[in-house]
Amino acid sequence: LILIIGVIIAFFLPVLIPKPADNYLYIYLLYILTLVTTITSYMMAYRKNIVSADQKNYVVTIIDCISYTIISLVQIYSLIHWKSYILYLILGIIKNIISSIVIYIYTKKRYRYLDNYSDVLIEKQIQNDIISEMKNIFVAKIGGVVFHGTDNIIISSILGSVKAGFLSNYTMITNILQNLIAQIFSSIQSTLGSIIHKKNSSFKEEELYQVLMVVAFIIGLFSFEGILFVLPNMIVSLFGQKFLLSDQVLYLLAINCLLMTLLQVPNQIFAIYKLYRYDKYIVMVSALFNIVISILLVFKIGIEGVLVGTTIALLIYLISRCLIVKYKVYSNIEYKFQVIS
């Protein structure tokens, strides 16, 4: 499905990138390699889920970190000595393949008994439940992709690829930070799910949820301050003074990172309690809000306008998920962050 959608989008590259710095043949080659990198990241995903369900997600993390570190060093060397971005992308594909092979070998040995159930048929009702939940998650995830993946497209299409590149210098670093935070919270999902399904009292569960929300707020606050005070120095050190963007861009990126961090805990509860059916349309509406507001404001205030659209959509996303958790799971929950006082 990703391959088919990716190929269809390829026909619109001249619209998305109206004035590329290189010829379109080179742009198409980079796009195809990036698409293949995305597709190969899904290899052995079902086996990774087995490890995660067994509360051993740290194994996947270790394998990914080791392969990522080794390949990154090789990528840096290739960029310095051969200055080839194509080779850089090919090495990324190799990293995904190596990581998948290691995961396959590990799960094949550790969960050998699963091969005995290869011909077991799943009950029709369970199949229907799985398909129904997958549809809900799919809609929510598509909304998330539209939600997070449109900023650069809008900036590139309207303001040009150079402006998009300036912002990418910032988002490259903030995305690394957000991925690290997401990894922290996703690693506790199976453990949290186990605690919830073995619960003795709902009060302890609600208390755990509140503690995690406070932890998320503290982590988000540190991230907010880190982006404000450290990110500009990193941009100057890595790229140079001329690549700095306005303070407004910096504040908006910091706010968005904070909101994304606060979303982590409701996201885990959504996965555990299968709540995606309640907000799949809210996600799509917030994604549409993001696109419309960003396009309207980008003509008036530039990059800041696109980030404002993301901030407003994130607020809708966060508030709706928190309210759904409150009314569908924890009726006694109060969203008060004691750490503020």
C-alpha cells in the first residue's frame, strides 16, 4: 500500500517541488530511494511486535541502536569522502535490512514454538474484531501522517525548497528529540498494559496515569527549554549563522514539542484500551485544520504561519484525546499538573 501510494505521489513531485536545486531525474532517484527506505522499515514489523508484546522491547531498541550507530558512522564517512547523498540513502536501506535480519534470527530462536501454530485458524469473530480495530487505527494513523507530514510540503510548494531546507535543519534535531521521547513511552506500553489488565483497583490505575502525565509534562518542559536555549547554538555550530530562523519559529517548535510529549501518555492508553474508534474523525479534522490554517497563514507570515497551524491542530488533538480517556476510561481523572505550582 505504501509503495502504491508512494508511486502515485511521485507523479506530483513537480508540483510539490516547483524549483528544485537539481534536475528532476536526480530528484526522482532520491525520492525512490527514500520510498524504499520507508518500505524496508516495515520488514519483520510483526516479529518486532512479538518481542514488544513479550515486554522485551529493549531487545529491538538495542538492535536498532547498534545498527543505526554503525551505519550512521559509515554514512558520515561516505558524505565526507564521496559527497554522495545517493550512497547515504542506500546505506539507510541496508541498515533496515540488517536490522530486520537480526530481528528475524532472534525471534526465530526465542519463539520457535510459534512455528507449531502456523496452520491454526483464528475464530471469525476475533478476525472481525482485529480487522475493525485495524481500520480504526489506519484512519487515525493516516490522519497523523497528514498531520505531521504536510508542513514541509506546504513550505516547499509556496515558499520554495530553500525555505523548507532552512526549517528542516531545525526539525531534523527536534524530530530526533521527539523520537527519543516516543521511544521512552512506547517501551512502557506492554508493561503498562500488563499492569492494567492485572489490576486490583481502578484507583491505582488512575493514579499511575496521573503520575505518567506529570512525568510527560516534566520531560516536555525540559525539551521546551532545551529547544529554546540549545537549538540555536546547535544550528550555528552545525550549519552557520546565516541558517538561523526567527525567534518566533523557535518558540513554536518548542511549544509543539511540548504538546507532542504530553500526547505520549494518552496515546499509550488509546493503544491499550483500543480507543481509536472514538477520535479517528477528530484526527482527520485536526489534520484538515492544520492544512487549511497553514496555507492561509503561510502567505501572510511565512514559515511561522505553518507552525501556528500545527500548534492549533496539536491542541485539538491533545484535548480531544485527554477528554476521551477521561470519559471512556478514567471518569475520576483530573487534568491538573501539580508540578506547575
